[in-house]
Amino acid sequence: MIITLHNSQQAHTVLKDLWPKIKETLQAGKQLRLEVKKCTRSTDQNQMFHALINKISSEMAKIGSKWTADDWKRLLIDQWAHETGRKVGKVAPSLDGERVVQLGLQSHKFTKEEGSEFIEWLLAWMADKGIET
């Protein structure tokens, strides 16, 4: 069961209503997993930053960049994370030791706040580089 909470009153009502079911299940010797986390970025945010990244990739290709939109996405997320003091991804040797593998921040794990911040950062980055939206 996944419930999106919008305010403290709703949260209180939901928890109060769930408590008898939770108590009954636990008293029957069964385990439950309760997970509370911030909502992830919205579909609109996802579409927006992908459109911006595609625009960046397209504009940069005009001046010779060979990187794909996915490459640009990884580079831009890494730069945003670095500039905003977030835990930046890391690189590690491949299991066979022949390559370097990027491990790090992934946009599908962004909260709504992070999604908004990334979009604002992308717009500022584009303005700084003279890329029109």
C-alpha cells in the first residue's frame, strides 16, 4: 500500500486508521515494513529536464560535441550535484579491471525538490552558455 500524504491532518487520519490493522498483523506474529520517504520527482519535471538536456545535446552537437543526450545528462547531473554540495557520484574500476564505471546520482531518485532545483540549475547553465530554451 502506497499513500501520498498532503498535510499533517490527513497523515494523522491515515495513521490512526491504519494502526488497528498494523497492530493485528504484528500481534499475529507477522512482520511489516513501513517506509516513509519524500515523493520523487513528478512526470512533468522528468519531461522538462529531459527536454532541456536534449536541447543542450542538440546545441552542443552543432559545435562538434559527440556526446549523446544520455552522456550530457550524466555530466550535467554530476556538475549540478557538485555545485550544490550534494554527494557526487564516484567512479570505480569495472569488475574485470578493464574500464571505469560511473556510479552515482540518478535522476529517477530525485525528490520533487531536487527535480525543481535541477531544472532551475539547467536553465541557469543554459543561459550562461547562451543556449535558448
